[in-house]
Amino acid sequence: MDVLDLTRLQFAVVTIYHYLFVPVSISLACTAAGLHLAWMRTGRAAFLDLTRFVGKLLIVTFAVGVVTGLVQEFQFGLGWSAFARFYGDVFGPTLAIEGMLAFFLEATFLALWYFGWDRLPRRLHAATIVVVAVGTLLSAYIILAANSFMQNPVAYALDPSTGRAHLTSFGELLTNEVVLAAFPHTIGGAAMAGGGLLMAIGIWRVSADRTFHVLSRIGAWIMLVGGAVTAISGDHLGKVMTSVQPMKMAAAEALYSTTTGAPFSIFAIGALGHDRPFFSIEIPGLLSFLGTGSFGGTVQGIDDLQAQYVAAYGPGSYVPMIPVAFWTFRLMIGVGVLAMALAAFHLWSTWSRRLAFLPRVLQPGSGTPRWLRRFVVVAPLLPAAANTFGWIFTETARQPWLAFGISKVADGISPGLTSAEVVASLAGFTLVYGLLAVAWVRLVLHLSRKPLTPEVSDISASEPVPSY
């Protein structure tokens, strides 16, 4: 592998690892805020216990996310200094604002919330966790705005004397049509990630405390609703993507010829080149619907787009890695649907105390199948995998562009960077990230094994567990 490929691999490893914690933090922050407000309104002990528990999970996840996020930003100077130098005036405001939100707003108010029990007035104390939740959403939006610039560059101008890009309108950058479409899609995926974690812990610990049963159902609902939001917003995002990056949609289906009423392959076996796979399961017109909103719409093919790009940008290949785009797009959808199905089955099984075809595998009185308890680890892994496949598709199917239509990936790496330097830094990051992963898992397991006993409570612990 050459320096370019190694640098891309390093960025992919760091980014994917960082994003394992970001959506969970967003979901846990919003869940903790919702549970805290529910406790204030109802006064039930179960909500207080769950609020404290989810808050502790949030603190652990937030801490790991901050550390991995620092490395993510350091990479711009380490491996992509040419890109940072050229687009620093555009990216600078977004990264600065996100840093202030993450470090000052979120961290400060999270500390106030955690240490403010019985020290702050009740309403003010509740407001601190709401601020944390809002801060995570704002932080996500700002970063998505920066990423959306790479997908669809807006609000910039090139300085003729320096050749650098500078920001012309921060408001226009924040209202890029890509970020407006990507934000609800991303938040839906985040809800699935956090909901999957809570559902898994709830199912795993249901025999220790009935309140964990409530947690498992809350997590399942969050995952199910998040999946619905992801699907609906993904439909709109696909149409925006077709408009601003038609090559990406063509690559998602390995569609080489411009086609009216283009089909979508659910599964394919064989080459994904100009010759169609020798076996595939297709839904007629679905790709056209995803891209244009009409089953009879026209989707541009890879060959026609390649010719257009050569005429517009000069000689070279503008075709991304087709197998990667094809399969990650399907894995993103398939794994996400499987996660929703798991959440839906858990909710249904808890409602159906007597399942005619599962009389022997149900836990007595819990409504949770034993096989589901054995494979509970799958619940948080499925949304994490779907999010990862989605980002791999989003970024690799944009290749060879770093910022679409402006600069290529090869133009953005740091000059003078050697393969040995990239390998050494990648090995160091991998080691540190491995240690962080072990620490996070151990802390989450430790917190989950502890009984749900509130440290400070002004309500009776004997109040009944609420039913949903």
C-alpha cells in the first residue's frame, strides 16, 4: 500500500472507531433527559433509578468519545495538512463551535447535572441535563455541516491570490441541503445505537431487578422509532444524493447505463462490472424511486457520468469502488432492518405472555425468550454495524473526491508524509483505541451489574414499577 492508501486507511480506522461512541452519547443524553423529566412529572422511583443509571453510562461513553474525537481532529494536521490548509477557513468555524459545544457546554452541564443532585433547585437541575441533550444535537449538526460541505460544497469562494477557499456565508453552510437531509437520518441512527445498548442491558439484567425490564422496553422503543426515522429520512437523503452526487447512487446499484425505471438489487451473485451478475433478486423501478421519487424516473449510469466528469474536470477515473458501494449500501439497510425487527420482537414478546409456538423457551413471568437473552449482545452491535456501513458508503462512494468537484483525495494528504510514519501512527492509535474499548466495555458491564439503588431520593423506593 502506498502513502495515500495508508493515510486513507488510518483516517477510516480513527473515524469509524470514534463514531461507535458518538451516536450512543447522543442517544443516552436525550434518554437521560427524558427519564429525568418523566421522574419529575410522575415522581416514580423507577424513573429516578433509570435516570441515574443512564446518566452514568453517558458519562463513560462521553469521556471515551471526547478522547477519540481529539485524535480525529489531530488527523487533519497529521495526515491531511494540505486539505486543512486549503479549506481551513471553511472548516475552522465549524470545528471551533463544535469544540466549544462538546468541551464547554456539554462537559460543563454534564458535570453540573451529575454533582448537582440535592445541590441545585429541582427545575434548574433538570435543565442541566436538557442542555446536555440539546448540546449533543447541536454538536452533531455542526459536524454534519462540515461533512456535508465535502459532499456538496457551498458557501465558499477561492482566493485568487492564495488559492485557498474561504467561507462566504456561515448560514448557507448550515443550511446546505445535504446537512438538512443527513441530520435526521443521523439522529435516527443514533437513537438505534443507544436504544440497542439499553435494550441489551435491560434484557441481560431483567432477572436481577424488574426495573431493568422497563429499561429493555424503553430501549426497544427508542430503537424502533429511531429505525423508522432513519428509513423515512433515508428516502429523502437518497433523492438529495442523486441530485448532488449522481455517481454515488449509480455506484450503489452498479448501474453502468442510464436507465429509466431502474431496478434495485436486493442480492446479487457474480461480477458487478458492465456485465450484470448471473444471479440477482431485483425490485423493478425501486432505484428510480429512491433516486427520483418516481418508479419510472431516469437514473444516470456510471459510464455516462464518467464521460461527463472527464469533460468537466479533465482526464482520470471518477468511478468509486463499486463492490464496496454496492454491498455497504445493502448491508446498511439490511442490518438496520434486522435491528428494528429484533426490537419489535422483544416488544411483542413482552406483551404476549403466552406464545403458542414458544411455550418452553419463555422465561417465567418475564416474557423474554431465552434465545434473545443469550444473543443479547447483538442488540447494540446491529445498529453500530448499520451506522458503520452507512458512513463507509457515504465516504467511499464519493471517491476520488475529497470535496466533491473541487479537490481529489490525493491532493489533500500532507506533503512529505512517509509510509513508515503513517504505519507507526496507525499502530499507536490502534493500541490506544483497543485499550479504550476494553475500558469502556468493562465500565459498562460494571455499572450494569450494580443494583439500581438511588443514592439520593426524596420519593419512596417502594413505589410500583410503572407499566407501559
